[in-house]
Amino acid sequence: MAIARQDVLALLGDEVGRTGFMECQVVGQGAVQRLLFTTGAGEEVPALYIPQPGPAPALLYCHAHGARYDIGMAELTEGRPALTAPYADALARAGFAVLCLEMPCFGARAATEENATAKARLWQGRTLFGQMLAEQVAGLDWLTAQEGVDAARIGAMGISMGGTLAWWLAAIDPRIAASVSMVCLADMGGLIETGAHDVHGNYMTVPGLLKLGRTGQVAALSAPRPALHCVGLQDCGTPPSAFARARDDLLAGYRAAGAEDALAFHVEDDLGHAETPAMRERVLDFLLQTLLGAPGAEN
């Protein structure tokens, strides 16, 4: 039985759609602007924004985890060890407007520690992952309202935790026209069977999801919109069996939607938890083809 989007949203703590940004201040000007959003609960969310003369395609760039709580949104402009280089210049040169939000527990928000925050959210009937996704959706709301952005051509991308956020965003929000995930796609049930689920932080806990279905079935909610998933089979977070199960669920979902050609994979047999030059080339080509070469999103 197919997973329903509303059931997935309920498992996230019903936060998505209720957490919005009430205010946005420009606190630093330049080719990359520094923004400061404020939520309805009064929480400050820093962000980096690369504007473009519009109407331009745009990307929600979701930063990674990597146990580097000091990096956060700085990944966009400064990179991180898992990347071949920062993405800011390449995306800006290609003509994309780019928004990167600082996620809870990272960067300027690192005063709140991940384990303690995740536990508190669960006691409150919420999830830290739901909060992260809700803030990304609020960022998408903001992007769609910008004069320089073509709201029909907004994608999501990221590596590791960022890639997980990107494919989940595509699954829960039909406004994401195309998505890219790097080194993160795996069936969580399969990871639990081998104990490999423990390589992930507490942020990535969705209580009850495996009673509802498999993670690949959630990812398939992005159909029929274009999606690219990149993995390395030597990565302990995407071992061959767990990746294969998620890939098969994705393929089944896209076939059912008559959109198998919209789903793409980049698999490297000898790769661990990192991007390679070949993966970078595939990602940029995919984004150019789906967001710069297409007239708009498929819903």
C-alpha cells in the first residue's frame, strides 16, 4: 500500500506548515547576502542568500551534519571535507538563486546541543527532524515570494544530512520541482537490521515511520518530479543492500506515476561518504537540465 503524504507529515509532529518566518532582515550585503529570519515562536534562523536577476531558478541548499556543529550554513561558501569544493560559485555562475538556512544545533545555533534538543522535541510531541523540515518549508515560502525567483523552478539539494533533508522536502512539498541527494539514500529498516542506523545523529528520528512503510516509499512521493540520488557503496550509511531496497521502492513509485525517466542515480562502487568530481559534474548537469532547461515544475 502506498504511503500518504499527510500520514508522513503527522509523524513529523505536525510542524510542517505551522512553523513560518514572520520577519526577514538583511544583516549583510554582498554577492552572498546574510539574512536573519525570525519564526513565530521568536527563534532566530540565520541564512545565506545568493540573489539573481529574475525570474531565475532557485535552490534550497541544505547543509550537512558530519558532527561539525561549527559549520552549518557556511558550507555553502566555505565547503566541508566531504565536498570537492563549495557549491556557491558554481551555482551562482549557472544562474541559480540560492538560499541556505542554518539548521538547529549548527553554526550560530549550536548553543542548543543535538541530543538534548532531539529529546526535548520528543517529550513535546515534536521531532527535531520535523523542525528542520518545517524551517526549510518556511524558507521555500520565502523563496517563492521573491521577485527574482521563478516559483515554478525551485529545487532542493544537499549532501549527507542535507541530502536527506532535500529528498524529504521533495516528498512532502510538491513545490520542489527537482531534488538532489548525495550519499544518504538507504532503507532505514535495512540499516537497523545491521546496526548501521547508529551512524546517524538523533536528529534523523521519525517515530513510527517503519510501521507506516519504508523510507524509499517516502522518497517516492517526489514522483513524478525529477530526482537524482548519488551514493557510494563503501559508505556505511548507504551499504549495497539498504541502498538497493530504497532504490527499488523509488523505482516502483516512479513507474507507478509513469515517470521512470525522471528518476536518476549516480552510483560509485568504491566510494565512501564523500562527493567526487564525477558526482559534482552529474549534479550540476542534472540541475541545469531540470531547472534551467525546463519551463516549470511538475506537480
